[in-house]
Amino acid sequence: MATFPIGETPTNSLHAPPFPRRTLSVRAVRIWMFCVALSATATAQHVEACKTPPTMLQLIESPLVTSAIHKRVHVSVEPDGASALSQEWVEGKRKVWFIENQREGADLIEAGVVLKDHAMVAQGLQMFEWGFKHQSKDTGGFPESSDPFHSVSIFLVDLERSMLVIEESQPEFKDMEPRVQAMLPQMAAAAHWLLHPEVLETGRASDDPYTHRRWILAAVLGDAGQLTGDKTLTEAAVMFAKDGLALQHEDGTNPERGGFDVSYQMVDAVQGARYYTSLNCKHDAALMAEVRQQLIKTCQWEMKHLLPDGSVDPTGSTRILKEKLRSGELKQANYKEIVQAFTYTSIITHDPQYLQVATKMAASQGW
């Protein structure tokens, strides 16, 4: 796939601070040299142990994900590509609109790619194309969307995983390539919009109580960087990933609104896994090791909050069964994402126990 760098990629202007204006003792110099050597050794060990990450396509090709999710996809789409919620807004039945309403195009595309159903892929692309008709050509944002920073990030993370699986499945979907290429500059412009200083400042303040949103942004910017070759986006993704890593508690809790949430906990894993596919051993071995640990700790925490039948115990959660979806319905545990999170973690860590948990959970839902 051709790349579309947006403008010139700025050079790295970060410099190490100068040494203090004082004479270092021989002991201090030896300690410093030891630390440098230790750091180099640790980095070398990460690189040596590093295994090439799976592609996005390899994540979604899991037989469990195919049987439990892809074969059960059903999305209500208007002939022009509008989702059901977007159509209600067009008709004046809803006062507010969110660009994320079009995100289900990704479910159609992933299912279509795995099942080799070209009609599903085409319909999914149409949903994203409908969304881009509401993009500002000047800023790259979506001025009509409510909760714009978060909603745009959701729209993009699902668009990008769709683009990647189409690219990685070629030449099967060569007929879809021109439509993907046409959306690349639009996607890149929206990703850069997220990084506009005034947009980013407001968005980060709004996202502050939610750890999972760091991983959405890491995946958005990391996958956008992978698709475009834009290092500005790749470097910004690292910032959000490190923020997410720092927020995770030692016991594996990923804080949500001052507590924990058994459903949003696993968004950190599913989006962390998607971000992981954008990394590579040559440049990111140490970060990859940290992300793998995040996935493991996230899943281990979740496993302590499962009921005997494999379903989740929502007791104590700060968000599900309390907040409402954009549709107005009460939020429930998102079993689709939780099954994906456990499955993707199993693929990345090569540990079958997480796939076993995912399989039992899927069975608890009759999948």
C-alpha cells in the first residue's frame, strides 16, 4: 500500500541535559558507566527475546473470534452508508450526532475479510465513506460531532484496523484498494487533528478519568503511523502508550472513573493488542515487552472477576449498569470485546490459558 506522509516529519529535537558543572568522582563515573552498560544489556535482552508481532489480520483470524463474532455480525445500514443512529440524526429524531456512530463498518469489514465476503467489506467501507462526508477539509475534524475528541478517536481506531486487514489480505480484496487509498489522506488529517494543541489539551482533560482512552489513542496514532509512514503519529502513540502503562496498578487494575470496571478493563487489552501490531522488534523491543506485561496483568486481573460459568461479575464496576450508551440503552458488559481481548492476548503472549478463558466466556453467551 502506498504511504501518504502528511507534510514534513519534524526531526527529533530532544537533547540530553548538559552535565552539571562539577567534577565527578571516580566512583560516580564507575556507577554511571555500570548503569549505561546495564541499560544496554537490558535492551539487548529485549531485542533477543523479541518475537515479530502478529499482524492485525493474524489477530482476527482466530477460529474462536470467527465463530463467536464474525459469523454473528449484524449491522443496520442505510443504502447511503449511514448507521441507524446517524440516520435518526439526519431525520431529526436525535438532537446530537457522534462520528463514532459509523464505527460498526469495522465489524462488517473484519467479518467480510475473514469470511471472504466482498459485499460485507464494501458495505463497511461505505459506512466510513459516509462519515468522511462530514469531515472539515480545513481542520481534519468533524465539527458536527458531539464529544469530538473521543468520538473521532473511536471512529479512527475502527477505520484503521479495517484498512490494515484489507491491506494484509491482498490480493483477495484488490477491488477495494482504491477506496482504501482514497480514505488514507482523510484518515491522516483526522489523526493530526487530534494532535492540534487546543484539541489535544481539551481532549486529554476530558479523557483523564479513563485509562482505556490512552490505549485507544495509542492504537489510533500507532496504526495511522503504520499506514502512512508518518513518524509524528508514531511518536505521539508512544506517549499515550506510556501514559497507559503508568496508570495501570501493580495488581493489574486499569482505573476507570476512580475505581475499576470489568468491561472497560479489557478495552485496554484489546486496544493495547491492536497497538502492539504496529510495533517492531528492531525499534520497539523494550516497549513491546512492557505492553505484553500490560496485557498479561490486565487479563489476570479480569480472571479474578469471572463467575464459574465464565461470565463477568459486574459487582463494584464504576461504569457498566450505571452509564448509558449513545443509543440511550444501559451499558452492559461488552462480551465481544472481552473475548477478543483474551484471544488477542493469547496470540501475542503464546499462552493458551487466555484462549481457554475466552472460549469459556463465549460459551457462557451461547456463542
